[in-house]
Amino acid sequence: MRIKNVDLKVLERDRPPKNAVIINDKRIREASLRKKAGSAIQEALRTKRERLAFDISGLPFYGLSVVGAAKIMAQEALKLQREKHTALKEITLYVGGRREFTVFEKTVKGYVRHIQEDLGLEPYVTVDVIIRIKGGVAIIERSNPPYGFALPGGFLDFGESLEETAKREAMEETGLQLKDLKQFHTYSNPGRDPRFHTVSTVFTAQGIGVPKASSDAKSLKVIGLGDLLKLDYAFDHKQVLTDYLKSIR
């Protein structure tokens, strides 16, 4: 698979090259995995290296499934889409263990294909929805990286309006229909999403139905307004909710 003009390969090998960047500490977490992988890629770009290898034989990592680690590595590699010129020609991910290799390779290929073919080039247009229900707000716990709690939402599909995306994502992630859907604010800080540059329009709405987590969410909670800021959120959703709470006081 290719990202820009860089070949991204996943290989099964117990003994990667000596110059491989070692990521086999089983205690590694999402933030440290992103930092180590991203820093190595940026250093390779800075020093005009043509090839970069990662030793990922420590899978699965602490708190990260094989699928989760694969998506994080793919997300960091996909940031190469932003580079206009680079000497880098190849990134190889060496995975030890047949089962881990099979899952890792399938996940990386599928994720890269989805981003490049379905979403196109950055920045990506997304929506998030503050859904009021039963005296609180519907909050999901993400099952994919970046991990943490989050507002329901997702990427705009071709041919959709923002409102249609908000309604679709709300139904897919919470099982709720929406009424009184209104735009709240648009958030566009390039660093708001550790994966990509996303521009998100946040909506507010009243939820109708019984909230239920979808297969994309680890769990769903209805959190009272007084407890909303006590959770650890993905993206910039704590800031979004801080702004929302200020607006209703």
C-alpha cells in the first residue's frame, strides 16, 4: 500500500533489522505509541532517510489491542499525506507472531484504504452532537483509537448535509433520533484530532428513544450536567462541553 509516494509494508519477522525503531514495550499506551511512531517518522523526514523500519514484536501492548495498535500506526503513517516533498520511500512494520501479523496487516490495509479512498485528502469534515436526554447528555466510550469518552459523531459522507450526518451518526452510535437539531459551534484547530486535521461542526439536539451503544462504542452513558467535565475525553470534546455549559448558564 502507498501513502503519497511512500510504500507502507507489514511483514512478519521475529528479528527486524538492527536499525528498526523498537516499539515492543508491552506497557506502552496510546499517547506514547503515537509519540514514538510520529517522532520517528518526522526524524526520518528531517534527515532525508529513504527507509524506516519499526519493530512491533511486543504486541499486544498494555491497554491496546492488536487492532488498536495497528490503527494508531496507520494513522501516524497517513500524516505523510500532508508532505509535499519527502525522500522517504518505504516504511516497514515488522510484527512478530503469525496471529498478530495477520490481524495487524489486515487492519492497516483496510484502514489506509478507507481513509484514502472513502475520505480523500485532509482536512476532513466531521460532526459531533450534544444530545440532551433524561436530564443529561449522551456520551459514548470509544472502542477505537483515540480512546476515551466522546460526543457521538463522525465523518461527513459524500452527498450528505451536515444535518443528515448528525442524524445518521446519532442513530448509528446511540440508537437515538434527534429533534430540535441546531448548530452550536465549529471547531477547526488542526491539533484537535490526533489522527488527522478535522473541521467539526457541533450540534445540539434533544434525543428521542432509548439510548443504546452501537458496535462502534465500548459503552454509552447519560451523564448529568454537573458531572460532564469529570470524564477523560478524546479529541477536544472537554473544551466543547465546557463551551456548551457556559452557553446554557
